[in-house]
Amino acid sequence: MQTVLITGASSGIGLATAVELAKRNWSVLATMRDLERRSDLDRQARAANVSEHVIVRQLDVTNSQSIDSLVASVNDGPLDAVVHNAGISAGGAFEDLDDALVRTIMEVNFFDVHSRGGCYRNFGRSDTGAS
Ligand SMILES: NC(=O)c1ccc[n+]([C@@H]2O[C@H](COP(=O)([O-])OP(=O)(O)OC[C@H]3O[C@@H](n4cnc5c(N)ncnc54)[C@H](OP(=O)(O)O)[C@@H]3O)[C@@H](O)[C@H]2O)c1
């Protein structure tokens, strides 16, 4: 069975991808920044009869400590795939958007994947140095 980590699996595309891949016999590490928002995923995984293939863990992609904790706590690595789904967006004319908001969007949607994405390669290794 192959293992996939999905970020932002509490809703939308991330949630749907988690359930769909579990149905296709993947072992899914479904992560979300707030575990109190896991009920929709739990319900849909139960309905699809794939709960045993879906492990839910906390992960905020903007927080290096959160990534390190997850890497250190999981012994099932290495991962076969990572779905960098977590993201935020904003509506309205681009030039009218608040500058701080645009920077946050770029941090979450782009720089976090670039700067921190490599951390996920450490899954299942005993020499991660993660605390
Ligand atoms: N739907 C579209 O038409 C569309 C188009 C282009 C691109 N996208 C991109 O596709 C992805 C999924 O979109 P969606 O429509 O499914 O949106 P969504 O329902 O808003 O899902 C986004 C997910 O990202 C999570 N998230 C946000 N910041 C996070 C962080 N710092 N750490 C971990 N998780 C975080 C959210 O978690 P919380 O529940 O905690 O907020 C949520 O689960 C996003 O990256 C979005 O930008 C979507």
C-alpha cells in the first residue's frame, strides 16, 4: 500500500482527495491545522468505508515546528507522494487587495511549499534531527 500526505484535508479539494485516494487503496495521512475541523473528513471516510486507511494529524504548513513534530511522530515513512493542497485565497480586484493579505497568500500557497516542502522527505528516517 502506498502512502500519501495531504495538507489542508479539513475541507474542499484536500478532503475529497483524501477520501478518493483511500478508496483507491492508498494509506492517507490527512493533515489539517485545526483538528477540531476533522468531523467532515471523518464522516465522509466512514461513508466510503475507508476510515482505516485515513490517519488524521495536525499540521500547519506555515509552522516549521508543526512540520517537525509531525515528521518526528510518524514512523510509517517514507512517503510515496505529498499533495500540497493547503492554501488560502481572496476575492476582489487584485490591485485592491491588502498588501499584507497578498503576502500571506504567497507565503502559504507558494513559499511554504518551496521552503518547507523538503521537510516531508524526512518521514520515516531516524536521523531527521527533528525535535
Ligand atoms: N477551488 C478552486 O477553484 C481553486 C482554484 C485554484 C486553486 N485552488 C487551490 O486549491 C487548494 C484547495 O482549494 P479548496 O477550494 O479546496 O479550498 P478550501 O476548502 O478553502 O481548502 C483549503 C484548505 O487549506 C487549509 N489551510 C489553509 N491554511 C493552512 C495552513 N497554514 N496550514 C494547513 N492548512 C491550511 C484550510 O484549512 P482550515 O480548514 O484550517 O482553514 C483548508 O482545509 C487551495 O490551495 C486553493 O488555493 C482552488
